[in-house]
Amino acid sequence: LGLLPPGPAPVREGLDDFAVSRGPWLAAVLADLRRASEEEAPAGGPVVLVEKRNADVARWLGLAAVTLPRESVERLTFTTYTRRPGSSPLRVVGAPAEDAAAAREAGLRVHVCAERPPADGT
């Protein structure tokens, strides 16, 4: 990921630490967030981020904000919590772990970052 651009030191350090802690998911999640930020919204519904805390979903968007072009980030509509990710018109949603299986079955791109690291990054 490299060094994050200058910003308030506590925010930057917090994102650096978060990025390190999410290393196993980092490439896959940021790739999906990049695709979700394209001018034409990708088909298939939102990217679903499963974290133990809603604040960690927001941190993923913070990482996107410092790694993607500004115009792309501005298209990333999101919510940090929903129980119905498949019916959301937003591009990125946070969901609880108990809704991850249903979201996958619905064909959504789901990243369960609240558990042990996966072998494939999702």
C-alpha cells in the first residue's frame, strides 16, 4: 500500500494500522471497491463488507479514499450497516456476519473480514 498521503497524523496512523491488520483481505477488497467506484456501476449489487464493528467498514472506505482517484471515491455510496445487502441501491454496504451467507447466495461480492484470513482473500 505504501505510505498514505499527508493528513492528520492520528487518522493516517490509524489507517496504516488498519491496513496492516487487514493485509489478507487488502488487495481483494480494494480491487472490488475500485470496480464499485467506476462511472457505470457494476452489475450484481453492492460490495458487502463484513466486520465486527461498523467503524471498521468506515475504515475500508477511508482506505479507498486515500488509494483511489477522488472522482472515483465520490461515487462510492455506502452504508456501514444493513440487514438486507441484496436490496441496497448503494455501492458498498456493511453487514453482520449472520447475513454473509445469504448475500453470497444472492450473488453479491462478500468480504468477511471479521474472521480468520481466507486463502483466497474474500
